[in-house]
Amino acid sequence: MKCNLCSTVVLAWAITWSAAWAETPAPGDALANLAALLGGQHKEADTTQPMTLDEVERIALAVNPEVQVAARRLAAAQAHVPAAGALDDPMAMYRGWAVPLEKPWDYNQAQNMFSISQTFQSRAKRALRTNVAELDVAQAKEDLEQARLEVRVRAHKAFNDLLRAQDELRIHDGHVGLAQQAIAAARIQYTTGKVPQQDMLKAQVTLTRLAEHMIRFDQDADVARAQLNTLLRRDPSEPLAVQGEYDLSATQPPVDKLEELAVQSRPDLAALRDAADRSRKEQALAKKAYTPDFTLAGGYMLMAPGSNYRNNYMVEGSMNLPWLNRHRHDAEIAEATARSTEQDAELDALRNEAFGQVQQALVQAQAAQKLAHLYHDELRPQAEVTLQSSVVAYANGKTDFLNLLDSQMVLIDIDLTWLQAEADFDARMADLELATGTTLDQAGTEKTEVKP
């Protein structure tokens, strides 16, 4: 986005003509200080190779710590699956019976037993535990996808913020040279008495806005650069520049398509569906508590000297009695049932919230697109015509310097607002992708571009 070349040439000619017509140079004053401020405030541009949006997103997804944390959680959940359905550890036991109290060290007179036991749980219980662990893996995968989606959208927005700040500085640079020439010409005319002091003070206030723009644009660029560097796992103060263009022709699918896409694609909705399934499996597992577990043991017994049979073996079987502990197991079943209904309610609430986010992002994207078209197609041509008219009138002595400067500031404001609308549209489209959980090219072919 650059100023109209014709306006620039005509305005430069008018200012040069005014300077040549002036009789004597002016001493240093507030306007001279302001000219120095405008000329010296711009920070030195980054000399690093600019990065594209694709490069930023690729690096962020590869190195961002939040994505790596989610990946570690997924690996931990996957490692737990084989253990979930496995049997408990076997138990080795030694038991000394009938050790004489008079000779507690004389185990030769005792009955010594060595045994190994194993507790067996039903296949249904172990299968349910495996299913619960597998659903944990599925939920961890969706959490990883959600982390990747959020990091990608945040990187996209930070990229846009830095790109917008760079473009704002370029727009400012396109006008600041003309403003400095205008200051020089106005100082000359002021010293010759052709411009009243009141107009010069107003001009000074107007021109100070350019200096204010510089401060704000540099701040915006530094903040966006720090955010983007952080997402890329770099030093926040490291130099960084970006390159790219805004696409106002991007289209938005109908809201029903977007809602359908959100239900199908949003990782957080999928994760909550997995959590709801997990709760139902836990509920079924809690009901399986009334199925008893069996323990089998076998061992060798060494009897005391003088026994008829000194060497013996033993076999032992046992089972738990869950029916005698109904209070505990009924409470566990009730807890699992309540948790299952809670997950279902959370799923409904998140689905409703997703539809709201889709609608909000869609409305904001359409509004930003309308504004961008309005500023580019309507207001900017009008402002350019107004500036050209002011330049001609100023060159012919039919208007004053302040009106000329106001016309230029109006064009600057429209350029900046146009840029902001384009950046807002791109950011809202990123929000729309976050609300739907995927890129919008998967939403179908029925798309509309909104214009005023």
C-alpha cells in the first residue's frame, strides 16, 4: 500500500514552488524540531531474511514447547495401554508355621512353606481397562491437535500483527518525506508573514500526529516480534522480519457448513467425545466390580523332623466377596454414572460454545471485509481526489497550508484504517479456522465474498 504517485509528485511540486517563492529562510523553531523528530525516530529496519507465513507456521509447530508438552502426554498415554489390561504381579510367599516359642530360632522344627500365587481378573474387566486407556490415547491425540491448532492460529495472528506494523511504517515513510518538505515550506512562509502563527500552531499539532504514529508503530512491531519469537522458541528480542500479502478475496462458507465442519473437525470437541466415552467405559467397569477376582497359589511345604511326610505341596484358591461390600461398590457406580452424565453435559455446552464462536468469527470477518472494500474502493479514491485538489489550490494560492496538510492526514488515516481492516479480516479468518478446527478449504464449495 503506497500513496498515489500522482498526488506525491503534484504535492512535492507545490511545496518546492512555495519554497522557491519565499524570500528569506526561517530560524530554528518548534517546527524544525518536529521535522528532526520525524526524520530521526524511525528505527533501523531489520536486516534479517524475511520469513513467510508458511515458514513461521512450520517452525512453530515443530519447536513450540506447548506442542511438545502435548506430544509427551500422548507418548505417556500410549505407553500406559499395555499395562492397563495386564494381570497383577505374581506373589511369592514364605510362611513359617509352628516355630517353638522356647526356640524361636529353630526353624528346623517348624513347618516351612514356599508358594507362588496369581490373581486372575475377568477378561471383561481387563478389556474395559484397555478400552479406557485407549480412549486416554485418543483424547491425548486430540489434545495434541488442539495445541497444534492454537499455536498455528496464534502464530498466524502474530505474523499478521508484525506484517501490519511493517506496512504501517511503510505507509508512514511514504508520507513523512512530504510532511518534512511541507514543514520547511511553511516555516519559510511563516517568516515572510504569509502564514499566521495560529495556523502554524495548528499545523504543528497536526504534524505531531505523525511522530505519535511512529512511536505506536514501532511499539506494535516490537510487541508482535516478541510474540512471534516466543512462539518460535527464540529469544523475544531477536531480530525478525516477515513478508506476505493480505487476501481480501478469501471467502467464507455458509454458517451451516461451518457448524457442521466444527462438529466434525474441532479437536477439543473430539477430545470431549472421547472423554464421554471413557466415562461410560468407567461406568461399565464399576459395574464389573461385582464380578469376583480369583487367586490361585501353589507351593512346597517342608515339615518338621519326625513327620510322616516331611516333603509336601500345597494348592490354594481364594476369591473376593464384593457382595459383602455393596456400600462401596454402589457408591463407585453412582460416581461413574454422575461423571458420565457430566461429560455429556460438557460436550453439549462446548458444542453450543463452538457454534457461537463460529457465528461471531464469521460476522466479524464479513464486517472487516466490507470495511476493507469500503476504504479501498470508495474512501481512498475520494481522499486522493481531495488531496490532488488541495495541492492544485495550494499551488495557485487558493487555500492555505493547513488545509493541504489536513488533506494529506486524511489520506494517511484512510490508508492506515484500510490496512487495519485487511489485517482484521485476516485475523478473523484465523479465528474462524480456530472455531471450526481446520482450514476453510474443507468446508465445501458454496462460498461468498462479502462487499459493501
